[in-house]
Amino acid sequence: MSTQKSDPGPGPTSSGTGATVEQLADHLMALPDRDVAALLLARPDLTSPPSSSFTALAVRAGARPSVEIALRDLDAVTLAVAEATVALRSTDAAALAHALGLGADDVAARLDVLTRLALVIDAGPVPGLADAFGPHPFGLGPAAADPPAVEQLPPPLTALEQQADPGTAVLKALAWGPPVGTLGPGRRSVGAAELVERGWLERTSDAAGRTRFILPREVGLALRAGRLNREPLRPPSADGLDVLPPDAVASEAAIHAEEIVRLTRELLNEWGREGGQILRSGGVGARALERTAAAIGLEGGQAATVIELAAGADLLGLDEAGAAWVPAATASAWQEAELPEQWAALAAAWAVSSRTPWLVGTRSDGGALRPVLGADVEAAWAGRLRRRILALLESLPEGTSADAAWVRGALTFARPRRPIPDGAVTALLAEAELLGLTGGGALSRPGRVLAAWLRAAPSTGPDTSSPTAGPGGSGQREEPDGQLLAALEQSLAADLPAGVDTLLVQSDLTAIVPGRPTPALAAVLERSSVVESRGGALTVRFTPDSVRRALDEGWSAAELVRALSRFSLTPLPGALTVLVDDAARRHGAVRVREVTSVLRVADPAVAAGILADASLAGLGLDQVAPGIILSAASAGAVLRELRAAGLAPVLENEHGGILVAGDSSGHHRRRAPAPPPARPGSEHTVTRRRPSRPELAGLVGRLRAGEEARRADGGAPTSAGDPVHVLALLRQAQASRARVHLRLAGADGAQQERTVRVLAVEPGRVRLADLGRETELTVAVHRIVSVEAR
């Protein structure tokens, strides 16, 4: 005999096994207005569209779709208590506590939460709650048609461990669920006959004629010794997590904060030279992402994260033609700000972002690749998950380092019915580390400031601050304010080590800063060197390309040597000065004029080499005169490709003057003004607004007036005409096996009236038994004009 899992279906919801719609309506009607308003606030799906009466509200509140929405924000313990009320058909706190291995006071508090959510009332769980947990709550079968007496029930499994007879093996297989076993054709179960004779199994058959054995609920509970759950209901323990010294966390986080600011500056400089071209389908293409990643020295996935961070912080906008992402008008002020101010803008924007940069390069549901800054990288759950992760890390003792497996387990326990996409927790923890919100996996002091603000900031979604809700709210948060930014700046500034203005230059063209460089020294090194390692000390190397970058910025060879000498304790090595002089001699041998584009090459040999270089064929080069070469590519692309080929070109204006990189003044270069900031995916963002107190009071008043009018009419049968109410009434009728009167629209537009019993509510259609014609029919939901419960 093999066990099989059954698809969730309607559980027992008739009188005596749960609350009916009428009982739920009476319960809601008896509540004070403030409690009804609190219910509507906690379950906002019940307000759209508004119900006409408490009976109509009860139909919706007790139906499975609305119940499923309410269950999404409950933790594992509260969900277990809710499921236990269905499995045991009881709302007695002591009985539920014994069955779940919990304290009676804790269970009573959970029952109070479920009552306030109108999921469980004095009469029992609402119909949709039984539907949500399926036909076998906690793996228990249905109640026996003829239950055996208590003294005739089997002993607990612990007393049967030493027995190896066939009947005991069947009981052990079915005890913890699923409680249904099926025999294939021509097979028999040794020992099952005796169990059926004792009333410990019930024999049935399925539609295919196979024999099925069902373990009754009473027998299953006896085998479990009255327990519903096999494992204790406890969240993952934090005792095994590493605890780091606060100084180590602060140091690690500060290093990452400096690095993310540097990477963002590099991105803005790169896209200031050549923006991120937008695909026809939206977003920035893979080629532009690859080019950007190479320019800032990152892998493609990390570069996508930096790009999304910059856009979220309002540092990017669309150019005049709307064809490329370029630095926004706000970028120049950000570039000139101090490090703590720059970092605070990035961190605050990340916390409220709904972007998923780790999905860049993967395929959407439609099969298309997701591009960076594309609409498909927007997901509302990502914003909620960021806040939940920060709140969870904040709840741990200071310095506690949490890995992705522990965080995922804790979040799942907090909200089991909110599934977390694969890889999302790992990716968000990596983003938090990249930003410096964590150091070594532990929340930093700036991270705690941000988490505290998110916890205290008002939400536009439902209030989920009850003990049953997971960390963080589920609604949209307000945008960061100046007070938060100031607090973030102060917290990071306190963790940053004192600046060092000493540069130890070595003859192998490397240099060491014994600590964190001061802003002035950092600016010189950023323009003229490449980083080899970071940590307690900064190690950089001078290369021809890095020196050329300083010359591109407008420095002369003498100015660069003086700037480096100012921080060096000893004279600069000859190898470095020779490198600078050699780079200066080659710098400007090729000049690019942006006419899209003209190359002026004084040396005929260099011009011939450019035209013959196969790697430059994509530029569409054509020599129109001695020393004059035209290109179909933009000036930025020409500069990049020539540098990759080993040349050292410079950009010049229409008068032949050399342009300093990033110079946008009008007398140097004709350039469109920087655009206003824009955010990708903002056109797809939907914010859920919480109803105001006057609106809630008006809704409650209309519910009372509508219910009084309905009852004054003699308690007219519950009816519905809108799809939401229609489906709710049909599911209720299916659960209670009640008759309903349908009005259907035929193919010719004529209406028919049928008295039916609902057999199944399926996606888009309903299976019905026509009681008048004694036939079965399947009806599309959109054909149902109205439904009335009889």
C-alpha cells in the first residue's frame, strides 16, 4: 500500500464543525464600530469594493481567497493555532495548547489575533479557513463515520515501536500523514482487514476503482498521543551564530561604504563620457553593461547593482532624446559632497527600493532577458524583503553575524505563507554588505539607524506590527527624509577611521597608504593609480593607463608629480617620474573631435596604423585627407577603442582646445544640460493607500445601514451580482452543500434561471448539479449574472 497526497479541497464547514456565514455576520454586527474599522484596516481587500451589508461582508471575509490573503502575514505559531481549530474543531485554548505543545496563555493570545481578523469566532473557524488548510489539516484524516470508543482506540506510536506486524506498519505509515493509502490493481494489504474490522481504518475506492484506506481523525490523534505537530514550534535559534567585535564590524562596514561611493563615482564618470544606451524593449543592453563593468572594474552582476543603486538615489536620468541613461543634474552636487553624505543617499535609497538587480541577465516569465534598469527588474516584494531582513538583523544582539540560511529560516518561520524567491536572501545580504550596512554579516551602527527608521516610519499598507507578523510591515514606506540622512551621515562618520595623508612610494611603481587616505590624497590616487588591495592599508599601483587617466582629467605631468610628492615622505622614485613623462609625451598624439567623429593625426605612421588595425573596424574609419580620419562612432566610443588599442587620444573642442574629462562648461563643449533624475520602473509602481479614519467610519456606517435594511426586508436571502461576491457565495455553498439559485446568461444573451448545488469551483468555471433537471453542467464564471443562497 502506498500513501498519496490529496489536493487541498474544502474541509468540513457545516454547522457543528465551523462558523457559518450567518454566524459570522452576527459576530461582525455585534462588534463596536472601532473593531469593525480595525478589521477593515487589517484586511484591506475587504474594502475594495465595499460590501453592502454585514452579511455580504461575512461572505467575503469567510471565503477562501480573502482568508488566504489574511494568512500571509501570520507567523508559524499563529498559523498552527488556526489550523488546530480546524483539525480539532475546537477554540478552547487549553485543548489547543496541549495538542500543539504551547503555553495556554500564548495560544489564547494567538486566538485573540485570529478573532480580531475574523478568521475564528466563538462558533469556530470561518469556512474559508478550513478550505485554506485542505481536507487533511496537520495530516489528519476526516472524522470517522462511526468513531470507535475511547477504550477501543489504538495506543500511541511510542507503545508500538517494538511491534513489526503488518497492521502496525500500516498505522505507522499513515499516522503523521498523509492519512490516505491506495492499493494498486491486483494488490492487497496484509493486516489492513483487521484494522478495518476494529474501526482503525476505513475502506473506500476512488474513481479508477482502486482501493483506498483512510485513517480516521480520532485514530490518528490517538496514535500521536493527542499531538498535532511532530516537531516543536520554534524559530531558528541564534545561539550558533558568530558574534564579532563591534570594532571589527565598524571597520569592515566603513571599508565597504567607501568602496561603494567610489564605484558610484566611477559609474557617473563613465556614463558622463558615454551613457547607457536604452534598448527598444527598455533597459540598458548587455553590451553597455559589459562595457560599464569593465570600466569600473567589476563583474556584470555587481555593476548592475551599482547602476541600480545610482538610479535609486536619483543620480541618473534620461538624455534629451530619451535614448540613454546619463548622470542627472543632481549628480554634480553629489560628487562634490563629503563621503558620509554621498553614502547616506545611496543607503537610504536602497532601503526603500523595489529593484532586483540580481535578476539582471535572467529570463522573465515571457522568456525575455531582464536588462539592467528595465521594468522587469521591479518587484514590490523586494522592498518588503529588504525591510524584513534589516528588521531581523536589528533584533539580534549587536555584532551577531547571520548567514543566508539562518535568515531565510527565520523569515520563513515569521511568514510561512509568504514564499521567498530562491537566491533573494543571499543577494540582498550581499547588497547590504556591499553598501556597508553590514560588516562581516553583522548589522553595523549605520545599518541599525536605517533599520530603526524603517521600523518607526509610517506605512501606507496594513498594520502588521502584531506579534503574529513577521519583521517589518507589508506596506509601502515613505521616502527618506533629511533627519534620516543626517543620522546616517553621523553614524558613518563616527565609524570612519582618521584620514592619513602619507604615501609610501616604492620603486616597483606601487605605493602604500598606511590607513585610510584623506579626501585630498584619495582624489589624487583615484585619478592616477589602480587599487591592488584594501584593508588596514591601501596598496595602489601606477600604470601607463592610470597615469593617462590623470592626464585626461586635465593635469600636466609636472602637476601630477607635484601632487604625489606633496604626500610622499621621500622623493619620488625615478621609475615613476619616467612613467609620467613617457605618458605625457604620448598623450595627445591623437585628437578626437566630436563631429561623430573626426580624428586628427599629425603622424602619418600613426594614422596608417589606426586605419590598418582590425580591432578598430567597428568604428567605421575613413581617411578624408592626410591626418584627418572620420568615424561613424561617437567620440566617447572612439576614445575608448583607441585607448584599448594602446593609443593615448585626447578629446578636443571645435577650436582645437583639449577638453578635460567631465568638463561640461558651455565655452568648452556643446552639451545638453544634465537631465532631471528618473527612476526605472517608477511607471509600474502601485502604492496601496490606507483608508483614513473618516473613510473607515463611513464604510462601517453603510454596513450597518445595509444590514438593517436587509433584515427589515425580512432577512432576504443572501445574493450577489459582482464577481467577488459570486465566487464567495459559490464557495460557501460548496462547503455547506446548500442550494443556490443562479441566473445565467446564454450564448444568445437570454437569461436562464437554475436551482443548483455547487460541486466544484475551479479556475474560471463552476461545476454544478442542476436539481430541477437532475443533470450536471459546467458554467463559465463570466456567464453567471447573479447568485442567491436558498
